[in-house]
Amino acid sequence: MLITGGAGFIGSNLVRACLAQGRPVTVLDNFSTGFRENLSDIQDQIQLIEGSIEDLATVQQAVQGQPEVIHLAALGSVPRSLKDPLATHAVNATGFLNVLAACGAAGVRRLVYASSSSVYGDSPTLPKREAETGQVLSPYAATKAINEHYARTLAPVYGLSAIGLRFFNVFGPRQSPAGAYAAVIPKFIDAATKAEPLQIYGDGLQSRDFTYVSNVIEAILQAVDAPLLEGQAQVCNIGCGETISLNEIAQAIVDGTGSSSAIVHVAPRPGDIRHSLADIAHARRILGYQPQVSVRTGLQQTIAWFKSIPS
């Protein structure tokens, strides 16, 4: 199968899971946000195409002969999208359309792509159910909603089975803490191991359905193999179905690392969702998805991984 963004956090974990199952893998990545070192120990076991999903010809070359495509390449981060909406649109919307059109032209059987819980926007409903979205709150969220619309529109035209997985705050090994747009858990772990303050935007009572990466990998592979109706598009939530506040996450990381770090609060960020919790009944029904690793167990495993990295 082809995995776009295979050098990224989720992608590099997925590549290893595929190889462990004996699935041949081709990776398409331009290393704009992914890291070569994420694949360095397995580079002789995969085919690597270095290129961007923004280039249609590159995507067309990459999908040839691939029965399944897993599309993870994207520019993440709500703050990044607010600062540079054009770049976010070019990668996440136009790049996705390139992948979708190339899959259709090449006769790909199934496209599994990363959507996001951000498509729920300002909807106050909890837990989040697939049919009940609100007004999106960022350009990033808008691009993910656009992806779903394009898939619903074009999958029947192409005879393509397309499934969008709305990921809920994925975390785990190989998630980078570096840069202004890093996710909160690796940033907190990095700060805690350095005895630096853990900075929370807002009061910290905002809650998330943090989902350990192994649960997500399992869902992706289930989506590849699930007996979905051909030529149709679906979406489903991929989370743990449990919620935890940022204050609780920060304290668990301080405790888990044995850190002396303080937890500090600063002004809220625009575009952030207040509460998020996945209803995973649909994923359970169509994929057989059932998360195996809880958020607290996942935190322990993630902290252990970060501690194992040579400083």
C-alpha cells in the first residue's frame, strides 16, 4: 500500500505496523513536517518516494499499482492555519484533491484518509457523533471538512471506496515536541523532563479525547480491510470514548516524569475547541474498532519512550 506522510508521527508508526504484518509499503513524503530519522532503521524495507502531494504528477506516479492508499500527509495545527491559511489550504485541500483524483484515475480500491475531530467546530453536542457537526473554527478544520465533502462527491464517480477517520488528539512515540506548532502532550513531556513550566492556554478545564497512537493504527488497518460498500464514502470517529482535562494531563505528566515543573496558565488561543469527546459506536459497527490502550496507560508508555531517547 501507499502511505502519504509516512515519515510523520502517525505515518512512521503505521509503516512499522504494516511491515510487521508483511504488508509491502511505499511511502510518499517531502519531509516538510516528517523526519527522515523516523524511517532510518527501516528504510531498506520500504520504497520511498520523496515528493509533495501538492504536485499532481508525483502523486499520480506514487499511486500506480497500489490497491490501497492511506493518506496522512498534511499541515497540522490550528494556530499554524490561522497564521498561514494559504499554505494549509494548498497542502490539506488541494493536496488531498490531488490524491483523490489520482486514486480514481489509477483504479485504487480503497482510500483511507485522516480527517479530524476539528470538523465538529462549535457544536456543543457531547459526545461528538458523525452527523452532528457545527461551524468550523479554523482554516485547518475547514480543510478537513472540505476533504470529506470531496470524498463524498467524487468517490461514487470514481468507483472508489473512501473512508475518512476523524482522529481525536492522537499522541504517542515519535511525536515531535519541537517547534511552535507541536502537540500538547509531547511539549508537556519535553518540558517536564527539563524541569521547565508546562504552559496551558486558558484555565485548563478544556477537555479532550486523547487517543494513543496504537489505537489509531489499529483503526487504519481495520479501515483498509473492512468490507465497506465499494464506490461509497464514509466517515467515522477514532478516539477512546473518554475525556480528560488539560489540567489533569499536565499533572499526570508531572507525576509520571517525577518532575518539579510548575503548571502555568496563559491567555486562551483563538480557534481552540472547549470540549471534545468521541462517540465511537459507528467505528465499532463498521470497522470492529475497539480502543485497547487507555489515555493514562498511553501516557505511561509515551513517557517511557521519551525517556529512552538518548539526550
